[in-house]
Amino acid sequence: MIATAKKKKKKLTKGQQIVARAKKYKGKKYKAHNNKFTKHFAGRFGVKKNGYYKMGWCTLFVLFCYDKCGLLGRLPVKALGKNASNTKYLYKKLKKQGKIVKDPKKAKMGNPAFKKVGSTKKKSTGHTSIFVKYKNGYVYTIDGNVGGGVKARKKKAAWYVGFGNVL
């Protein structure tokens, strides 16, 4: 009898874990202010105890994926308290900590990506997503709260303010 070698499962990096988690929700639709991601943080980060959240839930989607991977502590949520789910506050806190990279070539898979909303000429962020990769001038992300759901996106790098360097 010939012994067969067991195939070792390749261990995913932290970034790959987060992207894999985010992809599980890709293509699904969710309610605007009371969904799986807002309910997960009910009573925390500015989300009401019943899971209702008055703002967009893009950052809560990112926080959810980090939390499900056991990596929420990599983000400054405790320091931000009720503002942890706000894109601008999260970006400013990471920037103050020196954890923002502007160049998408230096961004790492799984890290938060901070996108401008409305125009590439804007200087501030209005949307948070999960960075997948950068290729040929484009940034690839997984985004929550886009068209009522979770989507994979490809946008020109000019749309991004920066990328969190937390992994």
C-alpha cells in the first residue's frame, strides 16, 4: 500500500482572510440603515441598540469583516468610540497615527481604502472599502453600501485619498 501525502492547506495572510470574508457577501443586497452589518454593532460605534444606523454602512462593513477575522483591534475603534463607523474620523485617526499610505502601489491587501465621493478633485474621503489590489492605474476593492449591497469595484487611483496601513 502506498501512503499518500496529505495536502497542507495554505494558510491565508491576514489581508487574504479579510478579502475572503468580504467576498462572501459580494453580490448580495442589504437594507440601507438596518442590516447584518449594522446589527452586528448594535449599541456600539454610533449604531442604535436596535441595529439602526442613520448614515451609510460602508465603514461598518469593513469593521465587520475585520471583527469576523479577529482583527478589529488593528483599527482604532476604541479610541474613536461612537465615531468609529464614520469614514472621515477613521481616516483622520489613522492619518494621525501615521498609518495612511497615499500611493496605491504601497497599499496591502485587506487594508481599508478611503475613496473620494463625487469628484476626483475632492481632498477628503467619503467612503471606506477593503483594498484588494492595484494594477495598471486601477484600485480594486470590495465595497459595502454600494447600490444597496456589497460589490467588487475597479476605480482609477485618482479616486482614493489614501489606504490604511494596519496589517
